[in-house]
Amino acid sequence: MTAAPAEQSAPADPAPQPGAEVNNRRPVMVAHGIGGRIELYSDCIRIRRHGYVNYLLNWLAGRPAFVDTTIPLERVSSFDIIQPVLFNDFVVIAYPGSPPLTGRSLVDAVAEGSLLMNFFDNREFYAIRRAFQRLTARPVLDANMRSALRRARPRPQAWS
């Protein structure tokens, strides 16, 4: 009697990584907010949280205080700036698997992909949003380029 070979199962999927690895490069742009900062790299966005304000707000919201989030640019689906009426403005970076917005400003402002902006001067955040749009934009062909591409294409041959 021969022993049956051990059943082999398909290899398990690797564990999901928390984000892209940043190898101590210099960021393209940095925006400092309340309790942290956003760093834009050529291939990812990193949200770094630090400070007592961040600790206090996360304690009020019941979330871990010092969580760094790194998101590859190809996974980012939106980069939004939310301006609530009674609370400070904040940035939300959405990606597949990110926590959905709840509609409660404090909870949304301290979520995993969010960061509170400054009280008065937020030009850095708008500059980062423009740089993000430039990095992720698809090239657009102007009218002259489209007509040149049409002329360069071979025409189909007629049946003989």
C-alpha cells in the first residue's frame, strides 16, 4: 500500500503591505498641518502624524494617535480638501480600502487618510494638490498632434 502524496494547496496571497516604502529620499513637496504633515514623493504620498494636538484629537475620536500612512500614487483615487462649517479644514486622501467618510467632521479629520490643515495659511496644501494632479495627470494630445497621428496611420487596403 502506497501513501498518498500530501495534498498541495495553492500558495496563500502575500499579506497586504501598509504602504510603499520610502527610502529616505527627499520629498517633492511638504505641507505642515495641525498635528502632522503630508509629504509628496514622486511615487507615493506619506501622511506623518506627530504632536500633542494630534494626540488629543485622536484621543477624543477614539483612534490610535501616531499612525503614519504611506500610499502609492497609482492607488490614490482622490485628493480632496474638505471645508466644514464649524471645524477646521482637512485633507482627505482616498484609496481602495480606505475608511469611508462618515459625515462627522472630527472623526473624518482624524481618519487614516486625513490630516487637519492649518487655521490660517493653507497654501502649502493647495500647492501639494496641484503637484499631485501634475504627477498623476495623463498626457492630453492637442489638435495638431492628433491630426499628425491620423496622417501617420496607414490606411486600410481595399479588397482586391
